[in-house]
Amino acid sequence: MNAAPIAFIDLKAQRDRIREQIDAAITGVVEHGAFILGPEVEEFEASLAEYTGARHVVTCANGTDALQLALMAKEIGPGDAVFVPSFTFVATAEAAVLVGATPVFVDVRPDSFNMDPVSLEAAIDAVAVTDLAPKAVIPVDLFGQPADYSAIKAVADRHGLTVVADAAQSLGGSLHNRRVGSLAELTTTSFFPAKPLGCYGDGGAVMTDDDGLADTLRSLRFHGKGSNKYDNVRIGMNSRLDTIQAAILTEKMVIFADELDARDRITRRYSEALADVAQVPVLMAGARSAWAQYTIRVRNRDHIADALRKKGVPVAIHYPRPLHTQAPYRAFPTPTSGVPVAERLAGEVLSLPMHPYLDETTQSRIVDALRNAIGGNP
Ligand SMILES: *Cc1c(COP(=O)(O)O)cnc(C)c1O
């Protein structure tokens, strides 16, 4: 039996592939010394704008700040309702609270795991009988697949909501041949190391086609600066992408398309090998996922996860508890119909090792261990 340890996300394999380029990028910044908003930041913003099709990319310190900056740019705050899925990473709802707004939890679809536009309508109805003003919706592209932006935008337009896409997991994905970054008025992303495009620390960005919003975002990320940093025209944040991280990201962009293709191939292999024993991921028509995670649904999930870990297969639960059930978020509104799908998914989802460098032999080990665990065989 091959007992080589299996990585859940293998950042070392990527590092080995572009070691010289990364080292040179880091050394270059250390040499010139422009650590804050050095030339590499603008260079990376331009290359990501070109890649995504967004007119403007404004980088910042992390994906949570990116969400907060997007809400601040739209002047969303106390008394405003921000609709978010309950089945997501906590940052999506946290950003709304951080600007003083009220997150309102929306259910997701059982197939795509993404925001259900029908539940969004129900959540807007629930808010209509309160003093809250519905202002924004933050669909999340969970596990890499874009949300159903045309359906959500139709609801948002009817109610005058801004759409802020939380694309922390989906950079590189697309919907009907439009890349993530150009699917909503504002799109946020994260360069946390484990994301599809990750740096060597924290990083994030906001994307928009709107010139005015881009100017506001550049001011907001720098203490609300005006014409210079000692001219302060609004309350802002200190949220910039380090120059070193930008230089690293520019090198990672070079291999990004190739990595996304590898993720597609690995997903196909998983799904072909597992479709008869588990609910494998479902893509909407016209969607391409960045496959940040490969997440299946199984009955008896905790037992299967234990069995896999015992066999040396690292797995993760994204996410074990929907946000509306967690203590700091329990008081916030939900639709009167509740969020039953999020509650059910939390007990069934299981994420398998997923990264562009997962070789076929290792993947077969994972598949065999999973099939055995599901079949109850040793
Ligand atoms: C990772 C993540 C974030 C936050 O990104 P950070 O860079 O860690 O702050 C926000 N939303 C989702 C859905 C995420 O997965």
C-alpha cells in the first residue's frame, strides 16, 4: 500500500513549479523597497482586470475587507438590510455587520449550493414588515461556481438592490462566457493562500466597471484619502495589498489558466468515479467553476469523514453550521419559510482533496477509500 501523505491542498507542488519566478519576484520588491502600493500592485491590478474583463481592479488587504469596502462604497450602513446566504464562510455576513448593516439570511439551492432566488424574494418579503431598508444582496460563488446572477439580478432590480458578488472562491470561473469579476456591479475576491488564486499571506480585491466606485474604493482602502494622503475626504480603512503579495500573484497568474484546466480534469475524474455512490457537484448550464473545493453530498457524512481520515485521506466540512444558527448571527432575520436547505446541506457535505497537482494515482487512492467507506467495507 502506498502510504505517502495526501495533501488536501498542495501548495508545495505549485511552489516547486515556479520556485525561481517567485523567489525573483520577492527579491525584486525587497530590493526596490516600495512595500506599500509599489509598482507591482498596479501591474497585478491591470493583469487581473484584463483577465476578468472588469474595468477596474482595486486590491486590498483580504477578501473580508473587500466585502466591507464594497458595502462602504455604496454607503450601506445602519438600518440597511444586506441579503446573504446562510450556507457560506462567515465573512460574507460579517462584512454586513461590520458596516453597521443587518445581514438577512437566504437559503441556497440543493444542487449548486448557491443562493436561491426564490428564497431571496421571501427574505425581502420578511424585511418589508420591518424598519430595515433593503439595500444589497451578496450572492456567493460557493466552491467556485458562479451564483445564478441573471435570476438574482432580476430580483435585485425589482427591489432596487445592489449586487455584490462574493467571488472569494470563484476567481477563474465564468457564466455564459463572462468571467467572474464582470458578473455584478461589484465583485470581491480573496487571495488567501488556499483560494484558487492565492498569495503567500492575506490579500483581496474589489472589481467594478464603474469609474466613480473605483475612485471611491481607492480612497476607502487608504484612510479615505482625497488628492493626497493628508487630505481625508471620508472615513476609510487601512487595507492594501502588500507589494510582495502582488508580485507573487503576477507570477501565479502566468500558470493560472493551466491550473484551472487541471482542476476541470480532476473534477471530471472524481465525478465519473463517484457519481453512483454520492451526490457529485452539479454545474448550472453555461457555468464554469474554479473548483476551489470538490464537495459531494453523502448520507452518514460524519462516519464517512472519520473513515477517510483514518485511511490518511484529509477531508473537510464546508460548512458544518449554517450562519443563522451561530450565536453572533442568531438574532438576524431569515425568511418565514426558514432556510431548510442550508440546514440539510450542513449535515451532508464533504470536501475531498482538490488542487491542480493531484495526480491520478493519489486520486484513485482517495476514490477507493471513499467507495469503501460508503460501502462499509474495511
Ligand atoms: C475566504 C472567503 C472570504 C474571506 O476572504 P479572506 O481573504 O480570508 O478575508 C469571504 N467569502 C468567502 C465565501 C470565502 O470563502
